[in-house]
Amino acid sequence: MLKRNKSFLIRLSQDELTQLNNDVEKTGLSRESYVRSLINGYIPAARPSNDFQKVLYFLRITSNNLNQIAMIANKNGNINAEEYALEVQNLKMLILEIKQEQSKAIKINYGCHQDMGH
């Protein structure tokens, strides 16, 4: 385990602190963990949205249902085509929802920091 017993003070403007706090909040990390990630060359990813979590939940349910249908079909030698078609349709709708969500544009705010020469 790393011993983290060194600290330092950094002075930020109110805008910089607000930006840092906003970025940290999006990740769900502590401010310290966020800064350590940056120091180690990683930009922490934002926490998945509630909508994304909901989509994952439904994907898991659909996947489980398809697996159960496949197990029954394997055991009995037949398949409930209506139930299978419904689950395939659910899966296609979820995939479409994921694609639509993924293709949404994200605005990036490139702030200019005068003290950094930008």
C-alpha cells in the first residue's frame, strides 16, 4: 500500500476551483483521487448517467431472458418463437437507444487560462 503522507497547497481562482469541483463531481471521485489520476496521466471518466444504468439493467434482463429461452430450447428441442421474437425486438430497441445516446453531441468548454499561456 502506498504511503500518502505528503501534501501541498495550490492556489486557484474561483473559476478554476469551480471548474475543478464540477469535473470532480461528474466522476464521483474525491478531489484528491481526481488530481492523483491526472498526475498519473489519466483523465477520470464521468460516472455513467442514470439513463445509461437503466439501459444496462434492461440489457441484463433481456440477455437473461434470451439465455433462459435458449436453455429451454436446448432441453426440449423446441423454442417458443413468439417469446423469442419479443425478446429479440426488446434487444434491438435497446441497441437503438444506446446508439442514439452515444451519438449525442457533447459540448466541451475549452477555458483559456491566462497564467498557463493559452
